[in-house]
Amino acid sequence: MIVDRAPLTRAELAGLLTDAAQSVSGILTAEYPTAASRSYLHPVLGALSAGPRVICELNDRLEEFLAAEPRPATPAGLFTLASYASALGWLTESLAELTTSVDQICTRVGIPTQPPDPTFTTPDGTELDFAFSDLELTEIRTAAKAAHLPPGDYVAVLSESLLAVTRITDACMEISSGLLDDATYVLGKATDHVWISDGPGRLPALVRSLLARMETAE
């Protein structure tokens, strides 16, 4: 259903980006109950559970933004659209990477594995290749026992979880920060005239970040 409306004001456009930024940053504080037998997944389960919901919410808002008439046509409206769409695409890609990482962890603990790396040890074995305190070693062994894993394997999969959550955290923080920067620009600095040759400085922050990442990858 197409809804007629007055063109969104700059404040409303900035609010759209600000709300999206808050939704993305909320992924990082989401909690999900984790059984002791799956404690190695605790770092990633909050983001894994909240991410799809946030993506659906952002996608629904984007569809509403595009479905209403008149569609965004002003420079500020098109700038907002580019920023929002970039954020949604980036977040979707980052969540897909997180899902792949979690799937790899689950596969690793769910199939027969090779003997533990000799740099890790079982409770009655030798040394761990990390500077753990006695208390930390006890906690690791207790958690590993609850997860039915050798301590070395437990440390390995927990490390993978921590690495995965670091990546999604970095992505969410950059996306949220870019959205807020773009909201500030729309609210106070965006021109009322279409820009054609003003250079990349007038592109949304998220678009510039994505272009820079592409250039680095090349």
C-alpha cells in the first residue's frame, strides 16, 4: 500500500539514521542465556540472536521509506537513503560472517577431532601455552568438563568465539558511528542543491568507508 505524505524534513531524515544507529549498537549489548555445556558460544550468542531481528527491523523501515509517496528525491533524502542502505548491507554481510564462524565452531565440536594440540593439555597433562593463573586454569577445566571437551579444545573454540565477536563488534561500532555522522551532516550541513562534482567528501560516511575497504582489498 502506497501512503501519500509530505517530504520528510531534515530532522526526520536524521532521526531515521539515528534510530538505525541505536538499533545497530543495541546488538552489542544483547544477551542470550547460555547453557554451561555451550559456554564457549556465550560471547557470540547475544549478537547472533539480536542481529537478524535488527536487520528485519531496518529492512522494514527502509521499505516504508521507499514505499511512501513522494519517494526521496532531494539531495538530503538521497543522501539518507544511500547511508541507510549501506548500513543495512554492511550489517547483513557482517552477520552472515558471524553465522559462518559460529557454524564452524559447532562443526568443530560436533564431529570427531584430532588429538588436542600439544600446546594445550588435559587436566592431568602438562602445560597450557598461555599465561593463565591457577584460578583461570581451574575455571577453564571446569567449563571444559561441563562442555564435554578437553581443555585445549575448549580454549580453541572459545578463542574462535572471541575472535568472531570482535569482528561483529568492530563492524557494528563502525556502522553505528557512520550513521550518526551522516545524521549530523543531514541535519546541519547537507546542501539543498544536487551535488555532481564536489568529490567524495559529500558521500555518506558509510559509503566512503565501504569504498575505502574495497580499495584496500584490491
